[in-house]
Amino acid sequence: MTGSSQKCEVLVIGAGPAGLAAAAAAREAGADVICLDLFARPGGQYGMQPASPASRFEAVSQVAEGRAAAARCLELGVKLLTETEVFWAEPGFRVFARQGQEALVIEANQMIVASGAMERPIPFDGWTLPGVMTAGAAQRLIKANGTLPGNSTVLAGSGPFLFAVADTFAKAGLRLRAYVELQGLGSRLLPLFVRHPSRLKEAAGLLRGLRATGASLHRRHVVVEALGGQRLEAVRLAPIGGDGKPQRSRSFTIDGVDSLCIGYGFQPVIDVTSALGAEHRHDTLLGGWRCVADPLTGATSVAGLYAAGETTGIGGAGPARLSGRIAGLGAAAGAGKTARADEIARLARQLADARDFAQGLARLFPFPGHLVDELSPSGTLCRCEDVSRADVEAAIDDGAGDALAVKMWTRAGMGPCQGRICGSSLAELVARRIGVSVAEAGCNRPHMPLRPVPLSIAGAALAQADGGCIR
Amino acid sequence: MPRTADAVVVGGGIVGTAIARQLARDGVDAVLVERKAFGGAVSGASLACLGTHMHSLDELEVLVESCALWRSISDELGDPFEYNRCGQLRFILREEDLPVAQRWIDGERAFGLDPELLSPEAVRDKEPLLTGPIVAASHSPGDATVNPFLAVRALLRDGGNAGLKAFANTAVTGLQMDGDRVAGVQTERGSIATGNVILAAGPWSGQLARHADLDLPLVPRQAQCVASVRQPPSIRTVVGACESAGGVESGYTQIQQAASGQILFNTVTAPAATRPGAEDRINEAPIGFVRDSIRTLTMLFPSLSEILMLRSWVRFEAVTPDDRFLAGRLPRRGLIAAAGDNGTGFCRAPVLGRLISRIVRGEAAMPADTLYAPSRFAELRA
Amino acid sequence: MTESVILFVDGEQVRTARGTTLASLLHARNAALRTSPAGRPRGLYCGMGVCFECMVRVDGETVRSCVTQVRDDMRVEVGQ
């Protein structure tokens, strides 16, 4: 197999709200821009585009927004590469990717990482059964593909994204069996909307959506177990007690469930920024490990590397668009183009306001990492390698002193997801058992390849590296 | 953390762990300190092949004993580390390299071992997917592999049952000397007074010895490895490169499939040593290496060209001038070296455990003593 | 009208909408897509290319069905 190569002044990783805004801004400033994304259509998770123009989601505002942002990029002359996944990046920058089944190498002067977020899963008993999926997966099935997660669905977890998923069910005319939210909320929402009244209308719309699904509402409840043989059949819920823990003695089962869509929030996708050695910090409120970026330029600690959107901390589409635009202008300036200082100052003020709202919401729905303690000893922690909680604890008791040591002795995190799915809960378990902070428990360092890639494609991409000699 | 010990082993890789376990089993009050995670540096990053083939004719007695020890440890502990006596193949790509292979085979057969030279067809009986353009391969049926992580864990656990005290995330910051004798070690978590300190810290052993004003003839050498996503059973043996007539060309190749199903393939990029201190900043695998490793694997096993690559990593082996371990007394009383794996630490670890335990307990010498004695180097004579 | 694609799932001819992912087609047919190393059933989980739970074989290659678009004449093997 041979591969192709491309060059540009500014390379943008990710074509979601942040990436598309960054690409458009850099292009407007005169830079020559490539923007790539893993998915077949630009828009990201927020502005995800339906497969068919006849979809009832075509008119939904997020979809329209994503469509307009992508159209704007194309009109400006941004080169959009879809179904393209980066498997390695070198400073300077040289990026190794696969595009479909082909190898691709991109050389770029400046680079913006807007690789978005992924779910921050909390393992619970039965979470590996077919029919149990992340809330985001359900959203994508319905919105982008017109497929139902199931015929009898429970939506559960915590956080504002669950409202959005319920609204998606409503817009698709689908029913929900139950809606399970860890938090009680009520009057705690009020002060946030007093400070950000413009967000009230959107919130009211989402609540109407939830009501339209006909779901029974279970506030201050959590899913403690998914039940079934070869696939999901029932879901066990428990109310949250005064100590913040599920009360098993008062648990009950919802039978006849074939799909459980569950989400407790998101974590930044930081594989490219960490492979390039940018500074990262652990911040529970912003989703855990995030890439540090200058709010006025999007610049990271690595020269020529910028980060925007969820990669820099979970905040949703608003901060993503604004930080994307800022990073686009920053990278264009890095490539020698002139950026407008007045616009940057205005964007930075808007970004601070949008981040304030996002953090206010995040405080109302703090990530309940402690729920990993509810996993039974035989419960699966690492899905890829079938590693149980008991396996992990035995390794710690044998002298494994951090997450990496546990990984070596149990294979937790050694499977194809490269530790992305179990990483944060493994760190949580280790931290709780050893008595250190989650940040100290360690994280998965990225290595080549950042995502599994066929040898033929990796070989072809790497063969284009200079001179054929070993560094 | 204890304040005193009979012996402190510095370095929780396979060599340090094997020594610490043996000491504890022999009744020595031993402490093992590891800077980071047990087996987390060189050992965990290696492919842990145990064998007698194409290692060193001078060391065959040690290698045979070590292989037997590994097997008995596996039996005694109930197979906790995936011991697999899978045999080893060394492929030959050029006719002119056949005499080199034959010399190894003759030397090992003279010692009573049973390696043989196989035709490409006979190789495929043993390794059906090895359909690449080889002219022959040598085969050594007794060679084996272990899971490097689990081997360290099992030895540590067994040592613990015998009274070994082991501490991860405990870096040694200095050696306490009393004139020319060692008096203790300083760690991040406090000092331990002891009359015996064993430096088993692989490529970092040299830095530790400098606390006693000693220069060990050890240099780091970068090696790296690539792993695939779990595959159905595909590769049965350990497949390595035969040393070529002109010496090792671009380092060695080793390909095997772990019990997990992952295919592992590694190469040492260059026969030359890396600059001193390189081991302190472990980089990513160079892309040229990954590219060449993929080429070698798919040249030998064309049907594996579409499997998914999962991970690559780098390790630093500790290399000595004569490719033999540095194991034995150093010219400071109570200071003992056990480093210089030259990429084959697993092979020799159990024997080194016995050797060092005898030295600490003042027992009579064994054959490995003369082979590995640091005093073979002029600068390490008392 | 939505354009359709014809492909083969475990030898069976299937028609589905162009532009959709293979995972959406497979999930609608049967939520169980593969088995874990310990032989336990698994299905679509993250839906965004991260978890690899929806891996299937397409024309002899291992792919994540959630980030793979359906194509005409695809030969899909599920549950290996």
C-alpha cells in the first residue's frame, strides 16, 4: 500500500463546533487550512448531520448550525477530510493518519486540536450487556442514523446532556420507559438561570421534550445493575440516601427493558495534545485531565500547537465555538497572518461568560466518581480484557502502587480501547484503595498508535517519513 | 519502612525481584525497593524469552540451570505467569548466514542440547503462517516464554510469603558509606541501615554505583516493541533473527504471540550503545523503528498485514562490554552488582538470585560467579 | 427518497439506507455483536469509535462498525 501526503499552514483536528469555528477563522485570516474528522460528515457530536436529508432532525437547530458551519468552511476553501483518524503526531508538525483504508501524512505549520469529548463512564454491574450503551451512542443512533436504541428504553445517569437525549427521543416521536437522574435539582437550578437568563428558553424546551417522552421520572436514583442473559432484560434502580450512596435495601427493578442509555458526563479527548507533550491538568469540574490553553489565543504549552473546545475542558457547544474561533485566529497569527485584536477581546469576554454558565451547570451535576464503589467484586471494570474489580484490588494488595502498575498486573486498559473507557474509573478505584488523589493515581500515557490502526496503513504512512532512516 | 535490614535490593525488575525472593527464602531479612512500579521499566517492556539457543556458548550451563529453575518455579507456584515451553525459531534470510547458525547448533549439541536446522517447509510445519522468504531456520524446542508482568508479580508474592518486604514508588537517593564499606541506603521514604546492598537497577545501576565512587562498565541501549490487538492463535513459537555472518545487522528481531493473543514484535535499533543518561528520558518509539518492525513482521508473516497495531514502547537495556552480566561483589565491602542484562535478564534471573544469595550469606562460589564477577574488569578489582 | 445500499451480513443480503453506519444496521438486527475474550456477549457501547465493542469483520478486515459507513456489496461477518 502507498499513502498520500498533504501540506497546509493550519491543520485542525476535529470538525465539531470548535474545529469548524477554528478552521473558518483561520481561513478567513488568510491561512491555508485542512480540517479532519473521524466521522463521515462534519458537525461533531453536537452538530451531527443525519444520514438522510429527509430526516426529521434536519430542521433541529444544532443540526442546522452544524450544516451551516461546515458549509461556511467549504465556501471559504477549507479542505475538509472526513473518515480520517490521526494515529500519531510529531512536533513541527507531521501527522500520521488513516483516511478510510488509505494512509495519509499531513505536514502543517500550526495545528489546532479540537478533538472533542468522550463519555466518562462509571462501571456498574451488568454494564457490558448488549443493549447497554452510552447516552451519546443513543443520541447518534437516533439523530444520525434513524435507528432506535431499543423498543423499551431507560435513560439514566446525571447531567444536562440527559435532557438533550430525552429531547432527541421526543423529537423522533419515541417513548422512554424511565428517566433516572442522580441529582434532585429543584430550586438549585434557579440562581444559575438568574445569572444566565438567555439560557432559560433552551432549558424549558428540553424539559418539555422530556415530558413528551412519557418517561417515569426517578430523581435522586441511580442504576445499580443491568440484568439479563445474552442481552439486557431489566434494570435495577436504587434511591440515593442521605449519605449520597445508593440504598440497596430500597432498590427495585424495571422489567422488560431492552435498552439502557446511560451517561454521567464527559471527559476531554486529549490523546493528540498529550502525545505532543502539551501541559495538561486534572480538574474534576472540567471532566478530569484537560489540555491547558491560553484563553486569548488557544495556545498550548507547545509552540505552534493550539487547543479548543472540549479538549481544553468540558463546557459544551457555546465555549467550543468561541474557543475554536479564538484558536483559529491564534493559529493564523502563528502562521504569520494578521488577526483582529478587537474581535479577540470580544470573543474572550463571551468565552468567559459561556464558561461561567457551563461551570455553573457542572457544579449542579458533579461527576459521581464514587459510584464505582457500587461495582461488585465480580463486576467488570475493564471491558476489553474482562478485568473485574476483584482483579484490580488483588493487584493493589500485591503491591501495585498506581494505575499503571495495576494495568501491568491485570491487563486493565491493555485492550483495543487503550484504557480510554476504564481509565478514569480505574484511577478512581486505585485512588480510593491506596488513599491518594485521582490525579496521583496516574493516567494512561498515549503512545503510537493513538488509536489501533492496521499494520498496512501504519506502515505505508510511516514509510513516507523522511529518508527512510531511523531517527 | 524498616530502619534496618540484612540486605537491601535496589530495583524491582525481574533480576532484583528474583534476588530478593531468593534472599527471603534463604532466611535473609531482605528489603526490596523500587523507584516506580515493580517490573514497570525494563522487565515489563521486554518479551521475556527463556532459552539456551544462540545466547552464549560460554553460559550454557547457567542457561540450562536457569530454564530448569523457571520451570520448577512455575510448577511450584501453580502456573501463575503463563510459562509456555513453545520453542524458538531463528530465521535465516541469506545462504551465507547458514554457517553461523550451524556453528551455534554444533556448539549447543555438543553440550547435550537439541537444536536443529530446518528447511522452510519444515519450518512451516512448526509455524504455518511463517511463509516469508527464509532460506532456513534453526529450531530449539526447549525454549520458553513467560508473561513478564506476572512473573515479577508471582516472584514478589512468593518472596512476600517468605518474609520479603517490598516497596514500590521508593527511589533510592543515596548510599551510606562507612569508609569503603556500605552502611545503608537512603530512600525518598527514609534510610535503611544494612551491610549488604544489591544494585539490580538495570541501566540505572551505574548512577547508583556513583554514590560509592564507582564507575560500572554499563551503558544503556534502546530497544523497542510493538504490540497488536488480540488475535486468534497465529504464532506458536518465539521467532527471532539469526545472528548474521557480519554480526548483528540492525539489532535483533523477536516475534511471538502472548497468551493474551497479542502479537509482540521487537527490535533493538542499533548494536551501538545509546548515550549515557538516555534511560532517564524514555521517549516514544522512533517512527523509523515502527516502520521497519512492521516490514519485518509482514515480510515473514504476510497474512498478518491487516491486523491492528495497538501500542509501541521503548525500554533501555543495560549493556556490558562483553555482553555478560555484572553480578557479584564490587570493590566496596557489602556492595554487590546484579545488572547488565544485555536484553536477556529473564533468562538468567533465577540463577542470579541463587548466586547473589550465596554471596550475601558467604557461601561457596558457583560457576556463575566467575562468569559474571565484576572483577573481570580492571576498574572493578579491589 | 432515501437511497439504499445492499450488503451482506453473515451471507444474508440486507438493504439499508445509504449514509448510515454499519453499527446502526447491526444493532437494529441484534444488539449482540461479538463476544469478549472471556466469551461474554457485547454490543454497541460508545458509538463514537472509542470503545471497540462494535468490532466486526468487513471484507476480511477488522473495523469499528460505529464509524464505518454502509457500502454496496460489503461482506460483513458478525460475532467472530
